Amino acid sequence: MEDLALEARDRAGNYFKEGFNCAEAIVKAFNEMYNTPMDPNVVRMATGFGGGLGHAGCMCGALAGSAMILGVLKGRNDSSESRKPAYALTNEFHDRFDSKFGGTCCRVLNTHEFDSPEHLKNCLKITGGTAKLLMEFLQEKSILAEERA
């Protein structure tokens, strides 16, 4: 189990190092690790979440990307379906992220100037740490046990 969490951390971290933002890196890593129903172009949908919504400093993009993954796994396609399972998981993961990192806003988590070496180094740690946290969360909840690619 720890191996998958470390693999998620490393994949997301490596994508961040390659130039993907935090949200893109999370989505790309999890989309590749599992047989999710996402087209590889879904990474484009995550682009605007980087930098706390386009450098606005709001919700951390790694957290937003994680919420996107949880939505793919437990979300709905029809308004007659319940949204409660996805909401409950996302809320619980949000709280876990907040406890681990001490906040959920990009500007709180990373006080350095956007795209400075210090900022990028801190984002790398947060992105990798979030991927690891998300994988541990999914394993704890027994989500994806049979979905591994």
C-alpha cells in the first residue's frame, strides 16, 4: 500500500518538475495510475486551478485536482443520482489536507512570490505530498482496489 502512495507522490512530483502545475500533475498522475474514464486531454481542464485558481492564491490546485479525481471516482452523471457520496469524500479529504498542510489556500500554504525558485520548491513538496495523501485516502476508503491499471 505504501508503494502506491510513494508512486503517486513521485509521479505527481515528476510531472510538476516537468512543468505541469499542481492540479495538472495530480490529475495526470492519477489518470495514468488507474483506469479512470478520463481522456488524457482532461489535464487541460485542470490548468486553471494552478496557483490557487490562476495565481489568485485561492484553493490550492493540488487540492482542487484531488477533488477532481474524487469526482471522477464517486461523482454522478445524472441529476437523479445522489451527490452525497462525492461530497462526503471530498469534504473529508479537504479536512485531511487542511490538517496535514495547515491550510487550503495557495497564498497561505506558499507565501513566496509565484514561480520564484522558493515557491516552486514548496509547491513541489505540496504537490507530491498531496498525491501521497490522496492515494492513502483512496486506499483507506477501499476505492480503486479493482481499478488499478
